Amino acid sequence: MTERSDPSQKAVAVTKSDSTSLLLNGQPPRAIYVAGTGNLNLKFGDAPPVLFTTVQAGSVLPVRPTLVMSTSTAATGIVALY
């Protein structure tokens, strides 16, 4: 079993969706990579979505969302790191 502080071991391209979960084996990703600048609307469990504005290209966000919402997300090249 890996710890949360361990480096990512898997990368999965994300399709923005208001309903498709990012959970892999019941766990959210360790981080999100953004290749193209834009807004990123993330949902964490049952909480309301949070809009990260103007996320810069090449950013790695150390967040563990359950969804990358298609609504209000303009960032591109999004990758979930597990």
C-alpha cells in the first residue's frame, strides 16, 4: 500500500464531466496536472464545486478531487495523477 506522500504511480487523461468520477479503486487522484491555461472547476466529494481561475499551463495542483467538472472548465490537457 502506498502513502499519500509517495510519488504518483499512474497518470490518466481526464475527460471533463459533471458526472464521471475520478475515483480509482475508491481513491481520488493525488494531484491534477494542467497542460493548457484556463479555469478548472473541481468537485470534492459532496461539497459544492470550487472554481480555480486561470490555472497556468504546466501547473500541478496537490488536490484530491472526485470530479473535474465540464461546466466552467476551460483548462486543457488535464491529467489525474494517482
